Amino acid sequence: MIDVKNPFEVKILLVYDNLEAQNAAARAVRKLKEDLQVEGSNIIVADNLEDARAIFYSDPSIQCVLIGVECNKCANTFSTLEYIREHNSQVPIYIMSSRNMASQIPANILDKVSDFIWLLEDTLEFISGRIQASIERYRKFILPPMFKALAKFAKVHEYSWHTPGHTGGTAFLKSAAGRDFFNFFGEQIFRSDLSISVGELGSMLDHSGPIGESEKYIAEVFNSTRSYHVTNGSSTSNRIILMASVTRNDICLCDRNCHKSVEHAMTLSGAIPTYMVPSRNQYGIIGPILPDRLTKEAIDKSIQENPLVKEGINRTPRHAIVTNSTYDGLCYNVTTVKNLLKQSVDRLHFDEAWYGYARFNPMYENRYAMCYNPKTYSKDEPTIFATQSTHKLLAAFSQASMIHILDGKNSISHERFNESLMMHSSTSPFYAIIASNDISAAMMDNKGGLTLTEMSIREAVSFRKTVARIHNEKTSNNDWFFNIWQPPMVKTPSGEKVLFFEADDELLVTNPDCWVLHPNEMWHGFGDIEDGYCMLDPIKVSVTTPGVMPDSTLADWGIPAALLTAYLDNKGIVVEKTTDFTCLFLFSLGVTKGKWGTLLNAMFEFKQDYDNNTRISRIMPKIYHADEKHYKDMGLKDLANEMFAAMKELQTTKSMAEAFSVLPHPDLSPVETYEELVKNHVEALTLDEMANKTVATSVVPYPPGIPLLMPGENAGAIDGKLLKYLKALEGFDKKFAGFTHDTHGVEVSEDGTYRVLCLKNA
């Protein structure tokens, strides 16, 4: 176990050719290495510059680099220094040389290094001390304020008489089960679980001390006027913002592709939602809200037609919330959205739960909420809010979230905003979550964000190109393979169009135009969309399975994506989201070639098992045991054919498109509906029984994750589009055990019957 007094390991990269040579310089370097090791440093030795680059790339925890310089290798030394500085502009780099070589070292090398070590001039103790001092300065620089204070406090062995009662974990050591719990997590997590009584760390509710400094630091890194820590997820972040911005009978413009927390905020605040409906394509992928639905005329019309906006209610909307990027990775041009919506509303809120990395790569320029300079942003422009789940696609503990605010027109003062934050926050936050937010910001600061995001994009591009190339090879030989939802061709800087998998990696990694949804391109399925309005995020990869045509009709044969998801699950590969014919994979900061190589290999194995019609009992035992009678003699191709035929018969894809093309009639507001729920004026009804009934809870099929029905909305006629779609899902689920849909708000009985809570006598 790492010593509590010094939990940070010191790593030094030593680059020296022929360290074992019997000469004065090599002996001095060996002695320096021994001295540093005695002081507790871990020395990693590279005997050439190429190896040094590989080590530095693979181990970001290196805190100092020592390089021996020979003038005949200065060109290689410069390229290595340039490489290191591209990835880390602050790490201390020392050139080790003899004084008589100093005048021969080129200026371009001198510009990249922190200092020199004259091996045969200064004492080794002095040199070692300088190196350790520079590492300490570097660590103080890279560690953000809250985590730095937390780590410092955890090293102080004080008796505490305040909460939490486990007092640094010692309470757990008093029982066998508790000791196992303590050993599993390690001492540091318990020593850093502290009370608000610890004044040295400040307060999350008062925004004081190191926690307050951390929020200022995060605001600087994420480019906001002010930022806030939230320790119970972006669901709470959304509620905090909306509860600070709207109240009973205020009109709130809501993206229909909204998270459930937005519905909760409407219920808590009593605000009236008026929905902005997004587009969708042949795969059921959720697209953007098109610009013509964001104009003042369109917004006014939607408010005019909203039955909940009764006489006497102010028809000027107070707040607008848009999901950016969409779940499937479609990113808005934020300036276009802002310029359209500012004609109707003063406060614009982007739910960026899955998009916290966008600020740190030029690929996403003007496509994230905090894309404006807070120092020059006009007070005549809308105030902009962003919520981000730090834990989703950055690096933080679960439930870590941030709120960013860019103050503009009709802004909410910190004092007023903080009342809402305190209403939704604990007085006993888990300090490790706050610290992980702090560290996440530090990881993205300076060049870190660009380096990390570029690595993710590169891995995603490599995977995309590989699958596209294999698909092209297979289909050219009358065979099949999976494909990727992406442009089949891209334009080079010279204007030439090339196949996606033949395009240069640098072009795909750095040029946003390769990912923009250009109007009337068949691949994206969003028709005559405004050029530049929407872009596909490279790191959100939708693998497509055969079965659906560009015009949304089903092909002669197909493989439902749910079958691929179940197959991958049996191999320990978890898919982020599955539609009828797509599987979504997120190429987050932690993805490596090894990880996506395993996925690709599993996709090949699926194809082989499909072509061979391998028995379900052999390759998917969990599915087989869900209904042994049904799947007893069935092969993978047999099951795919039967599922595809059922989807054709039930028209699941078509029914989904039709169901989401209309907005249900709202009978009651979310808060009025919830009041009836609390009073138990509800009953669970089957689909046949709920015709023309008012639903008490939201009904959200996953996929696509958009509310089909919100609380208080009417289910419509028995043969209407809404119930027709739910019946199609119910029919499919009854046929195929192990492949049931996940529909929030629907309770499924043992015989597969759907039931939904509806208001009585409504």
C-alpha cells in the first residue's frame, strides 16, 4: 500500500545512450540515478530517443525528463523535445551535458528545455535537489486547488470529533466485513471522506475556500463566467438551473428530446412546457431541431397551439433547453441556435451531459455552449447555461457534474442562483466527487484537453475506416458486413471526393467539414438540412446492421441490432444504445486500439456464426435459457430471420417514425398530473384500456429515448399512432424473450402485457 504520508509516486524518465559505459559522464548519470532512487523516485530508463517518445506517450504520470545530449544527435533530440512539449507544455525537462558542449547546442533545443545539468561540474546532491524541487513545483502547478487542499489535509493525522462517523475508515476496521470493505477501497478514499466542518477545504454551498477556488479554476478552464460543482449528477444540474429560472405558469421551451430531469423540473417548478420537436431519420436516429422550428414565428405558433397556455398566462417564454449533442452524436451550430432563439427567449440552456469535452478540440468550434469569450460576451445576448456530466465522457467519479454559466441578458445573480443550488444539494457532499471534478478540469487544462480528445478522435477514425473498408470489400464480393453511420465519401482540401476509408487520417481527425451534415446527402437521412447547422461527433460511432433502406423501408433480409447487442453482451462487450438497426459505441478518453480491436473481432465472430447458423444454445446461453422451448433448435441466422420477419409484420420501425411525428394532446400540466399521482387518483391500465386516457407518468421507449408521452398527455385513440407503436413493442416482446424493450413508464406483467399508470376518470 502507498504510504499515506506520501501518496504520490514520483516518476522520472531518464534518456541516456549506453548508461553502462565506463566513462566519467556515464558514471555521473548512474550515481544521479541512484541518488534519486534513494529519495523515492521511480526511474524509467530509455536508451534511445524513439523509446523515450513511446514511454512518454504511454505514461502521462512522468513528472520529469532527463535527456543526455550528444551534438551529433541534436536533430533527433529536438524532434523528441517537440513531441514531449506537444503533449505536455509544463513537465520539467533537463538536458544533461558537459559544459564544453553548451555552446554547440542549437537554439531550438534550448527553447524547449527547463534547465541544464552539467554532469561533471555541480555536485550530484545539488543536481538531485534541483530535480526534486522542480518536480515539486510542477506538481503544485498541475494539481488543481481543491484536490491539492484535500490531499494536504488527508496527510495530517488528526483526531476528528465530527462526521462522518467512520473517522477516516477506522470504524470499518472493527468488524470483519468492515475491514474487507476498507481493504477493497483503500485507505485514501476514507481519509478524504470529510465533513463540512473541515474549514480548510471550504464549503460547496458557500463556495468558499479551496472549493470556491476550484469553481473559479473550472470556470477558467471551461470558458464560463462562473461554474458550480454538483455532486448528484446532471439530472440535478438541470433541475437546479430550471428551478432558478422558471416558476409556476412560466413558459419553458423544451427540446422534446429531453432528459427525464427536465420533466422533473417542470413538475417541481410548475412551469408549462412547450416542445420543440427534433427530426429523425430512417434508422430512428434522433436528429436536430431544424432551424425553421426555432424561428420566432414557429415558437409563437407552438405557444399559441399549446392547450396548457390558458388566458392570463404570459406568453413570453422564460427559458429554452436544447440537448447538445444528441444521444447519437449530432452537434448543433450553437451560434445559429442562439441567434434564432434569442428572438423569443433571454435564457438558453444546453444539456451537454454527454459532451463535456467539446471545448478542448477545434473539431467542435462553435458547437458547444461556452464557445464565447466571457470577457467580451454582450449583455444583450442571451444568458447561456450548460450542464455537463463530468463522469460520462471526461474522467470523474459517478454523479460528478458541473454547471457553467455565461452571463448575458436577464442573468440570474449568484445569490439567487445559489438558493436553487442549495435546495438540491447535500450539506454532506462526498468530497472525492468534488475533487474528481477538479482533477477532470486539470486534465483538460493547457494542452491536456487537445491531446486527450485527439487521441479519442484518432481511435474512432481508425475504427470507422476499418469497418468501412471491410464492408466495402465484403459487399463488392456479394457478401455482407456491418457498416458505420457516417458519410461514405469526404471532400479533400483540393475539392476531390474520396471514399471515407481512403481519406487521410489527418483530414478526418482535424477537419470538421468531413463530419458536417450537408444538405440532401442520402447517408444522414435528414433531407435538405441547412449546411453547417449540424455535425456528427466522430467519437460517437453508430454501427449499422443490414435491413433498412435509405427510404426507411425494410430490405428483403436483415439482422436486428438487438441480436448483435445480445451477442456482444455474451462476450463481455456492453453496447451504449441499440435501435432497430444501429448499435452506438462511445469512443471516450479510455478507448484504446486493443479495446476496439476486441470489438471488431467479436463482430467478425458474429458474422461467422450467422453465416454458419450456429446454435443459439452454444453462442448465447443467456438468451437460450430465457425461452429454451422457443430457441431449442434455432441457429443465429434462424433467429435473425424470425426477428426481422416480426419487425416487418409489426412495422416497428415505421410505427416508431409515425408515433414520434406528432405531439400528443396535453390534458394537464406536469405539476397538475403529479398532484393527482400523489393523491393516488391513478390506475394501471393495459394498452387497450388506456385509449383516450391521460397518462400519469412519462412513457419513454429506449431507444430512442425521447418521451412518447409526457405526464398529463393523452394517449389518443386505440388505433392512433401512439398506442399502435406501443402495441408493436408489446407484440415483439411477447414473441422474443431476452429481447424485450426498455420502456420507462411501462410495467410488464409475467405474460408480457404492458400496463401504464393513467389518471382515473380522465
